[in-house]
Amino acid sequence: MPKAPTSLGGHGPAIRALDPWAPSGGRMRQLLTDDERARLAVMSTIARFKKGEVIYQEGDQADAVFNLNSGVVTAYKKAPDGSEHVVAFLLADDLFGLSAEGLYANSTRALTAVTAYRLPATALRTRFTKDAELEFRVMCKLCQELRQAQRHAFLLSQRSAVTKLAMFLQLFEQLQIAKGEPAAEIYLPMDRSDIANYIGITLAAVSRAFRTLTMRGIIRVRDRHHVRIVDHGDFEKIAGDPPPPAMRFAEAIHNRAITV
């Protein structure tokens, strides 16, 4: 369970996403105003979780929504045989706490040490009834999460392990670019077993796919958590989902700034 609430620096909960209705140059923006963040901070507490700690389990009473401040969280569902299936990786500025009929729809676990804002569901719902603009901004964030869920479903439909891995790497590369983070290397905070679980193949198949992309000169693996795309042309052909022109332009400018 979360530790006792403590103070956290900053301006309060934050959510970033691509604008669903206007060009954004492939970059996420902060959806909340300073005033909205301050109001949410008043109703929230801070929860800290150790690496590997379960935050909540599927079927628990959904009494809170979480806004991730730092760290990485995995959302997963359990099959009847007890096996776990990863449905999402959650990063800083993401929201989690999906519920149905008052119960959490999946389980979540801290992949790393995690700090998050905990927003009581009742207080948040009351705030939404009084602040339509805030509710709209949260809906914009949920639109992005829906797009990512659709992309995950498409990834799972692919037969080739190499294609699945390339699509997974592309997703994280695009997230880094969208957040304005260095994109010379892709940072993968999760273990290979977590990747295998997410893309629906075995751990051995993930290892083989990494070797295949490396031997073909498409990627370079510095260590288990850092990968560089060497040949973007062939990489995008394999991934089968090239980024939009605005994001490619942002990537080119960003990479030039790194190398100059």
C-alpha cells in the first residue's frame, strides 16, 4: 500500500498529450493550466511505491485516480490460469485508475520506484461537475490513451516477432520525441520479459528479434535498457507505421540539435 502522504515539489498534477483537434508539430503539451493544477493539488495526496509493489488489483474498490509524477507503472490483467498480461506501460504525466461500475478494471504494479498524485474519485467527480473545462482537458488525455490502446491491439495482431518488436520500439521513440526528450537512443525502463508480455511473444522470441534487428544493422543495443535506431528507413518499413510528417520533422530537428 502507498506510504503516508508527503509533500511533493512542483505545481501539482500534470497531464501531457498531443492535441486531438489541432496540429501540434508532433509534440505533447501540458493540458492543465497552473490554476487547474493548483486546484487538483489541494485535493490530492502523494503516494510512493517501491519497485515491484502492487498499487491496486483488478476488482478492488476504485476509490482514487492516480497521476504519475515519476517512475514507470505497468497495468496488467490476470488470466484464469493466473498468468499476467501487460496491457499498458504508464509514464510520467499519465493518468491511471480505469474503473468499471466502481471497481478497478485491471491491476497495476510499480516497475520502478514510483511517485504519484492520488486523487480521490469522489472529489474528482465533484470537481468535474463544476469545471467543464477541466473535464474536457482530461478527456483529451484519455483520447491519447485510447489511441495507444488501439495501436497495442494492432501490434498484437501482427504475426512477425520482429515486426512486433519494431512497433514497440517505435512507440517509445515517438513518445520521447513527443515529450521533447533526447531521442538519439530509446530508453526502455522495463525488462525483456515485460516487453515479451506486452507484445504477446515469448522471452526467447524477443531476444531473437533483438538479434535479428541488430545483425541487419537496423538497431544498435548499448545495454538492456538503451537502443539506438541506426537505419530509420528499414526500421519504419518493418514497423509498418511511419510517424506523421510533423513528428518526422520534429525528430530531424531534435537529432540535429544533438549532433551539432
